[in-house]
Amino acid sequence: MPKYTTLNEAMDAKDELAEAELRYRLLAETFEDKPQLRANLNPALERAKAEIVRLRAAKPASSTSADAGKVVAFDTGRFRKSDVNGKANNG
């Protein structure tokens, strides 16, 4: 994810996740600097946090393995019950 220095840059790039993260950071800084505004800022912080969680969940996961999502054949012989001699029991 590219890092933006301003909220306008993230908005221009149409990067919703970066925009939400920057908005949260700005609200958090104001929350710490202006204690008298905490009652007003708390709901906005919660909304921004929920939006970040929603956008991160909607973002496609990057798979590191080349086999991720690959369908393999199912070998039923591996799951057959066998008798004491190791042969499959057919009845």
C-alpha cells in the first residue's frame, strides 16, 4: 500500500483504505491534543476504525504460496479401512 502524506493525496488516488487510516490518525491526534472534544470525537474514531476493519477484510489476500487455491484429486484409497495384513477390507 502506498503511503500518502496528506488526506488529499489518498483521496485523489482513490485509495479508500489509506484515506480511512489517515482520517483515523488525524482524529486520534486531535483526540489526544484536545481533551475537551473527546465526547465529540469518540464516535468518529469508532466509525473510522470500523471502516478500516471493513476495508482490510474486503481487500484480497495476497497468497505467498503458488499452490494456494489449487484443487487436488482426492484419493479415497487412503481412507479405506484395512485389515491386520494391510489389505483393504471390502465387506
